[in-house]
Amino acid sequence: MNDLQTLFKGVVADPPPPTEIPSQAVFARVRKVRRRRAAGGAVLATAAVAAVVAVAGNLTSTNSQPPVLGPPPAVKLPVGAVSIEMVPTVTGKVGKMAVTMRGTVRVPRVEGEYMSTKSFVDLSSGFTADWGQGEPDGGDNGLADCTGSTKEVTSAATYHLNPHAYPKPGTYTVVFAVKFCGPDGDVVTSKRSVNLVIK
């Protein structure tokens, strides 16, 4: 009986006074939660910084650098073909043209002997210049023979076409074609065109 009375008194007795002001206790718990969240955020931030550093390290490594692109390699023309550069000038209604040719060609033969000349232009089998109006100009090296030629020359030369007078203003297409000896005793034709404006 005494034990039941003691238990009953313990149940209905007033709770012990709080050790802290209620609001302070709540704030303390909130601060603990905030500290945990801040600690978790700090861990995540540290991990993010480490990831960024790792990525940056990979980008700056020699194995991950993008390739450095240089100028494209020069296109090597076959023997007998030449590159052609045309530079026009106009005075009034008269057109002028400087033609520069570069390449490797076979030296033509004349009566069984290789042509003896220091001029790259003279190695040509012939050329034509169509000014886009009137009769084309040109020349043919009838003595040159490409058959059996094995001697090669790499050179360049600039040739000035004869001036051409136009009857009226307009835009004209000038076409230049030149022939040199190829590797098989053949004649290789190279061609280039440019527009000429006559005012």
C-alpha cells in the first residue's frame, strides 16, 4: 500500500523546475542544429573546392592541353604544274598584268639536248592570255620537246603580259594558262583567272 501511494505521488507531483529559460533552451537546440548544418556545408564547400582544383589541375596538365594549330601545310604541286599569281593594274582603259609562276618542272629537250636557259619562263611549252575581250595573246615554244626528259628544275619567274586596251568600261575576266613539261614526257597545263575592272 505504501509503495502504491509513493508511485501515485510521483505521477501527480509537479515536474521539476526547468534548468534554463524555455526560450533559451529552444535557441540552444536551434544553434546546435545550425552548427551541424554549417559544419556539413563547410565539408561540402571543401569538397567542391577540391573538385575544382582537381579539374583545374587536369586542364593545365600537358596531357589535357588543346592542340596548338599551326598554319596548314603547303600543298605540293605535281611536277609540271605551277602555282600562278596574277597582279592586275589599270591605267584609264588599259589593263596590265604581272604573272608570277612557281613550281617544279621537267626541262624540255631541243634536238635531243636539254634546253640551256636560265629563264624559268623559257622552259614553258607555251602560254595563252585571254583578256575577256578581243583576241587572246599567247606564244608557243615549238622547239621544246618533253619526250624523254628526266631533268627537273624548281624555280619561279614573273612575266608581264602585253597591255590590253578595252573599248568600254566593265568587269572583264582575264584567264592565263601556261604549259610545262610533266614527269611522263607529257605537257601539263596550269590555269588561273582574275577579274579586271575598267571604269
